[in-house]
Amino acid sequence: MVGSGLSNQTGAAIGSLAFPVIGPVGVVAVRQYVAAAVLCAVARPGLRSLTWFQWRPVLALAVVFGTMNLSLYTAIDRVGLGLAVTLEFLGPLAIALAGARRRIDAACALFAAAGAVTLMRPQPSTDYLGIGLGLLAACCWASYILLNRTVGQRVPGAQGAAAASLVSAVMFLPVGIAVALRHPPTVAALGCAVAAGVLSSAVPYLADLFTLRRVPAQAFGLFMSVNPLLAAVVGWVGLGQRLGGVEWAAIGAVVAANAVSMLTRSERG
């Protein structure tokens, strides 16, 4: 789970370097193509053998793939990596809060939510559209957790994720053509977008698919609270996006809530 999150945030940071040339839409389109190519090569999904019972969550996951990536990358372009990922994190946090069975889980989830709210506190220069897109990404990430678990149960191996990524790539094909005609990509921009596809799509999709077969959805969602910290560190080191003391304290609260919940769960287990 840690490796998945670090790969995801690093890919997002690298992909943002291509925004000035092809924009977030162009980066997401390339990301979808790369993810489909890698996952289909690894999983070799038998599309014709899938039943409608299996196709339903796969198609839903394909829509979530595209919407989640597009809303997140557009939010990153408008409000920065740390804030965008923190907003997106509210999705898995909601899954963790809804599935909590112990009082300490609920308390930790609420504490983490307070940290997230602190990070997105209103400012005179607040970009509300960027915040809205981040919240849309949050809804998509929550759906991603639940759908990926369902796909993993109904489709063997990584075939479900590969099929979903292929459908999503087909959906973005006309978008990618339109972007390429209006804003011809440079070699550097294309390389950044391809790297984003590998690090932020192919690697996390496969890692999350197999992880969700071994841990409950709510535990996965709460553990992923580490992503705001990863995003802040990657944004600081890779993009020069510095945060103030309040922001770091809020991120620390999110990570601490996750650590307490995980430690108490381990002790009881």
C-alpha cells in the first residue's frame, strides 16, 4: 500500500510537468493509454469470455478510472499536488468512517478528517473550482475502492483491471487525438505523460487490486491517509511546492490517526 501511494504521487508530480504543453486532459489521455497497454500485456484479459455479471463492475470501473484521473489532474493544475491529493483522500476516508466498527476507528477517522479540513481551509485566493474537482476525485476514489474489490472477486487475476483500463483508454482516444491536433506534444512532455501512466496507473492499479483481496475496504481506505503526506513530500522535493507549519501539522494529524488505528488493530489481531 505504501509503494502504491508513493508511485502514484511521484507519477502525478512528473505528469504535471507536461501541463504547460498538453494540459491535464492530454496527460490523463496518455496515462490511460499507457495503463491499458501495460495492464493488458501483463494480464491478457479474455474479453470474450467475460459474462455480463463480470462486465458490469468492469465498465463502471472504467468510467471511474477516467473521471478520477481527469478531475484529480485538473485539480493539481489549479490548487497544487498536496491540496488536490488531500481532497481526493476524503473519499477513502469516508469509506473508513462508514465501515468503522470500533470507537477508536471512528475517532481516528474524525481526527484525520479534521486534518484534511485544515489543509483546505478557505483563503482569499481559494480556487473553488479546483477544490470542487478535488472533491469529485474523492467520490471517484471511494467508488474505485469498492468497485476494484468487486472486480477482484468476480474476475480472476488482474484481468478485470486490465479490461477496465482498456475500455477507459478507448473512451479517451478521441480526446487524445483532439489534444494532439490542437497542442502538438513535445518529446519531453510526452515522456512525462508516459511516466505518469506507468507510475500513477499501471503500478497502483495492480498493487491495489491484489491488496484489496487481502484487507477490508475500510482498512485500506484508512491506511491510504498516508497519501497526503506522500503528496506533500513529493510536491516539496520534486515541484518546489512548500507548505507552512499549519499544513504540516494537519498532515501529521492525518498520518497519526492512521498509525493509531493500525497499531490498535494489530494489537487486537
